[in-house]
Amino acid sequence: AQSVTQLDSQVPVFEEAPVELRCNYSSSVSVYLFWYVQYPNQGLQLLLKYLSGSTLVESINGFEAEFNKSQTSFHLRKPSVHISDTAEYFCAVSYGGATNKLIFGTGTLLAVQP
Amino acid sequence: DTGVSQNPRHKITKRGQNVTFRCDPISEHNRLYWYRQTLGQGPEFLTYFQNEAQLEKSRLLSDRFSAERPKGSFSTLEIQRTEQGDSAMYLCASSVTGKNNEQFFGPGTRLTVL
């Protein structure tokens, strides 16, 4: 079955420290990979995506993720986090097809402490 | 571009009652998705429309659930004879064919069944 695994349900980190949120997906010939962020009481916002081309993708607010086909991973990283990065982060995969529906992981709460 | 809107934002109902939610996608978006998110979980796909045609339904969508998208614009999701297990956040997303499958999410409707 197609699935996405986010092993860490919560990641506490101090402000200005680096962070990595892990995401693994079940293998497929081709995938499209996404990270969404959900701030408290808000909807999901797209953070970054991998569709093709360069395996390293970046967001405008300093996050980056690297597509690793051999490891079937798409980990999210940031070299220095801010208090405002506190949110729930969801990794999602689309295996294409007619619908391009998204399959989400269970989410990781990034809790940035001062 | 006013984003995806959903109404109501919150709905509290008693078990056995019927409820209906509405989603207004971004104008010109021909693809529309419904997802359900329960506490501590990532969103799960429910159903997909391309224009007015409902092309895929998840097994999660029992016979008590029905979705429509008349005229290919707004969509409604109705739950009949609600059960406590239906309590969740119902998310709507829209996208446009050929735009790299970027799905834009609404703020969701939080349903509480007492």
C-alpha cells in the first residue's frame, strides 16, 4: 500500500538551532513530494515541493528538502529555526495517476523553544 | 485570487443529524478534493472532482457521505445520520490541471458530533 511515514510526532528544538524533520515514503516509479505547514487554527500551506529536476528544493523562508530516491526519503531541514516556525509539518506524496491525490504522513510538531 | 473558502468553519451537531458543508475553490480551478483530518493524524483523501464529475471516492466515504459539485464550481459534502466517529476536520483543496499538482487548501470545517 502507498504510504508516508513521519517517525517523529514531535521535535523540540531551541531557537537558532538546526532541525531535521524526517519523511519516508513507499517506493514507486515516480512520485511528487510535498511539505505542508499548518499553523495553529489555520489551513495547510504548501512549504515546498519536488516534482522533477534538482533533488534539493528550497522554500522562501529558509527550509530545504532533499529527494533521495535510493532511501525513499524527503527530509526537511532548516539550519536555524525561529520561534515563528512552531507549527505542524506534514509530508505528502502524490503517485500521479488521474487524480493526483495526496497521501499524507501523520505530521510532526516542531516546537521551537526560546 | 481569494483562496479556497469553506463554510461553516465549525459545526456542532447531535448524533443522527444530517450536516452539509460547502467549499468554494479558487476561481478557474477545475480539480477539487475533499480530505478528512482527525486529531493527531494527517489528512486522508475522501473524494475528487474534475469539473462536475466525481472521478474517485475513497473507501473511507461510506454510504452516509455524499459529495456534489454542480456546474463544476462550488462543492458540497453531506453526511447523513452523523456518528461520533465522524468528528473531524473536513478539508477542501483545489488545483488546476497542468499546474504541477499544487493543491491549495481551505481553512477546513471542524465537525463535532455529540
